[in-house]
Amino acid sequence: MDRRAVYKTAWIGSLLLAPQLLLVFTFFYWPTGAALFWAFTLERPWGGGNEFAGLDNFRMVFSDTAYWGAVWRSMVFALGSTALAMGLALLFALFCDRQLRGYKAYQTMLIWPYAVAAPAAGVAFRFLFAPEAGIFAALNKIHPEFWNPSINGIHAMILIVVAYSWKYLAYNFIFFLAALQSIPRALVEASAMDGSGPLRRMWDIQLPLLAPTLFFLLVINITDSFVDSFGIIDLTTGGGPSKATTLMVYKIYFDGFKGLDYSGAAAQSIVLMLLVMGLTFVQFRFIERRVHYR
């Protein structure tokens, strides 16, 4: 029979919960409430408070073709970065799980990128993929405009997808490696004794047992790709060229802080929140059906 810890006085539990509740209120409920207020109101031209605008801000957002372009680019970015980050992380985790020569060093190196802040990663990739220096400068001399994210929108999108995936590859790698190491060795060894090769063992034994981890990382990666890409975009492409990398989260920042359209930016933030919630619901509603936890 499990025993639960019970405090004799209620104030001890409340005191322990207070710091977490304060953080949640300060960084979630308060900003959410402010965004709801601005989304349904409109600031008077000469100040003096806000007027109730109903759904006018949302109508303006949905009638803006540039906004739908940002939605489409955000979907492309989310799918591309999730597939790349999870695919490479799973591949590296499989190699390290086999304990090939030097696997301990590989484990350490593959974990480091997650400790790097997103703006720092953006600056690093901006220099690494610069068309005027390094290997890409040599390739551009052979084939002009082979790589130039400053004027080519597709190149710029590839740049931010690679930079974002590099950072989240480490996060996914940690979970994949832990999940692989939790699989009983007897199952893999028995399959090897039956003559199954590494690919066959991965497909028939390891991947089915990794289903809960795959589902968890899929939800986390897609969710974070919509809301955690601002730093990389701002320091690599700045939303350009010609808004080719202006995703939803960056458009909220640009319209709110550059265009001073606080009400429109607040409405966009509400739409982004509802979109992320909807995508999460769809994943739990349909994809989780294929996940077996036992």
C-alpha cells in the first residue's frame, strides 16, 4: 500500500507551491490576459485608453495575405526542422547505443548543442553559412549564386531549418539514447542470434519499443518549432529576404514592436496559441492511437 506525504499544517504546502505559482502567474497567466485584452480592444489614436473592438482585429489578421504566408512558412519550418532533428538524433542514438569505438566522446559532443542559446546558434550559423566566406564562397566561385540566403528565400529557409535542428538534435538525442538503453538487452541479443541484422533489429524491435518516446518528442518538437524559433530567425535572416523566413512568431514581434500594432500582434498571438493547441490535440487524438506503452 502506497503512503502519501501529508503536511500537518496547510501553510507548509502553500509555501512550497508559492514560488512555482508566482512564476506561472507572472510568465503565463498575466501575459495571456494582457494579450486577450489587447486582441479585443483598439488603442485610441491619441491615447487615453482602449476601446472595445470585438473581432475586428481578428478579421484584419485573417484578411491579410501576408499573414497566411507566415502560417504556411511556419508549417513548412515545423515539419522540416522536426523531421531533420528527430531523424538525425535517432540515427546518432542508435550508433551510440551499439557502443562503437569512441561512443563516449560522441555522446558528450552530441549533448553540447542543447546548452547553446538560440541567439548564439543563430550567430554561429550565420557566419558558417555566409556566402562570402568559407566553403560556400568557393562553391559560389565555381557556380555563381550556388548559395546565397541573403537574396534566395529557399536558401534562407534551409539555413534556419538547419540551425534550429542542430540545436534541438541534442535534446532529442538524450531522450532517444535513454529509451534505447532501457530496452532489455536480451531481446536484441536474441534477435541477433536468430540472424537479424542491425537494420532488421531496429525496425522490428527497437522502433516499436521507442513509440512512446517518438510520440513525446514529436509533440515537443512541433510545439517548440512554432514558438521557440524567434532568436535564430532574428540573428540569421531577420525574416528576409522579402519575408521568406517571416514565421508566425516573428511576424508577431515585427508587427507589435516594429509596426507598433499591438492589437493586431496580440490577435496573432492568440491565433498562434490556438493553432498550437489544435495541433497538439490532433496528435493526441489520432497519432497516440498507434502508440503502445506496454
